[in-house]
Amino acid sequence: NLNYLKFELQGEVAVITLNRPKVNGLTPSLVKELRETVHHCRYANNIRCVVITAEGSFFFRRRRHQNDA
């Protein structure tokens, strides 16, 4: 049950799409879903490659941290 990602299997290629189109913000919920989905792909015998892509204009965006230059 994915809320922030789309998952598609194209032969032996898994395509994971970040699906928060405005800026694909990396929220804890999205990161958790991504981690779980990649973990699934890692141990699936029928997946040989994983492509991570995104909806919208940004691949992803995160909040600026105070230690950023």
C-alpha cells in the first residue's frame, strides 16, 4: 500500500516513482516507503534493476538544514 510512490514492474526492471509532484518533498513517510520498496526489490528474485524517477518538475526537495553552505 503506497501513498507517496508508484511501483511498476517492467520485465526484470522495477520502476519506483516519487509521487508528490509539487516538489517531491522527502518526508519521513516518503523515505520509509522508499526504504521498504527498495528492500523488497533487493530480495526479489525477479528484479535485476531498479530505476528511481519522479513526477513533476523536481526529482526531490528537502528542507534546508542550518549546516548547509
